[in-house]
Amino acid sequence: MRLPGPWRQHFVSANGIRLHVVEQGAGPLVVLLHGFPEFWWAWRHQLPGLAERGFRVAAIDLRGYGESDKPPRGYDLWTLAGDVSGLIGALGETRAAVVGHGWGGLIGWTLTALHPRRVRRLVSIGSAHPLALRRAMRDVFGQGAATARYAAGFQVPRWPERSLRADGAVRVERIMRAWAGPDWAGTDDFATAVAHYRTAMGVPGVPHSSMEYHRWAARSQLRGDGRRFAAAVARRPEVPVLQLHGADDPCILPSTAAASRPWAGPAHTLIVLERCGHFPHEEHPQRVTQLVADFLIGCP
């Protein structure tokens, strides 16, 4: 998982676990949080791109992924947000801009609500506010149908882990091909990325850890901790929020992303990218990097 590049790699202790961190550049801190089924490599374009624009960029392997620790518990958004809050402090900063994709976006929204003093600006890519996604998943015949279908399959014990590991993690490629936009899925960059993600899913513990994220999200809706979580994240952020979303995203629909607006605060912008699926930062890396950089330095 230590793929070479112009970045530096190290480990940081935060919130009781060890996180693998990949850094590049100097300046205001930007923390990059990947989604499923990826790891820090998802930000291979943004690491140098944002560093060249004057930022200190840190991409991490989330809890349970890559070279970060894989404890048996802690895959709820309460704890995951605590991981990132602790990471920012461990990197010697009090605040950071947070950029998250998919599950990383959900963590970013949660961090902004639960630890508002840690977040300078929030960018959510291919994601939605947890309460918008929660509401969409209940609409199993409407806008939440796609998300509910794949999430439901992850709730049963053991089988999802076996299916993710089988045949060299070929299911990872099928998932990404189904969720990617048409312009990226046939490229060499897609093939190389998928090869790395298949390897990453083969790391012991990763299939189970990645499933625990989805299991908590579904089961918490029926438990008291889910109700407490919903009340806690309903707090609207005071910092600016940018959402970048693919028009062709079949995993989290653009309408679900747009439904985040009630919880996005007064300074909120949603940009929908045409001919783009669930992975805007990889499908249109130059445009996404520029949009993120402009937002972080305060350009409209």
C-alpha cells in the first residue's frame, strides 16, 4: 500500500489507533478522506495538485483500510469523526480543510457537526449529508433505491467479506465499473486504479472492516444510538461547504446530494459535473482539483 510518488508516508496515533498518512506540500492543512472500496491512493491526483497550489495535503487510510489499524470496533460515524479530529491535532494543527469522498464525505459532514472547531472548510465529493442519505435510503422505491440495494447486501454476516475477497477481489472491479462514468471506465488510469484497489481489498481485515461501516449505518437507524446520532449531526455548519457530484452517479443520486441543503449552512454550493459517475476526483481530476483549490482560497 506504500505506492511511490512525490509524497512522504508515515504513521500517526489518533483516537487510540494508528493511521497511515500520506503527505505532500506545505501551507494550510487539507485532509483527504477516501471512500469505499478505495484507500489513500484515490487522491493521487489531488496530493500533488493541491500541494502545488500552496497547501499541506494529508491523505489517510481510514480506520480498517490500507495500512491503518483494523480494530474490531469503531466503525460508526461518531468514532470515525473522532479519528479525524485526533489526526488534525496529531499533525500539529488546530483546524483543517476537510475533503471527503463517499464514506469520507459522510465522515466530513459528521466531523463538521460534532467537532466544529476542527474544520475550516468542508468539501463533500460524491456524498451527501448523513441525514439526507438516511432519508433517501428509506425511499427504497425512489431516489434511495440504488444505495439501499447494495447496502442491503452488505448486512448479512460473512458472505459479503467472502465475495469481496474471491477471485482476487474481482467484485471491487465490478462495483467500480458500475459506479464510474463512461469517460473514465475505459481508460488506462481506471485499470491501474482498480488493480491497486483489488490488491488493497486483499489486505487481511479490510473486507470485514469496510462492511462494518455499512452495517452500522443500516442498523443504527433502528437503535437508540442512531437517533442520538441524527440529533447530533443536525447542527448546521457555520463554515462554507462545497459539494461536487457526478450527474451520472448511480450510487448516491444527485437528488440525494441536493437534499443535503437543509443541513449545509448558509455558505453552501453544489456543483454537478456532467458525464461523471461516483468518483469525480478520479474521473475529472484536474477540474476537481481546481474547483477544490479555488474554494479553499475563497474564490467563488
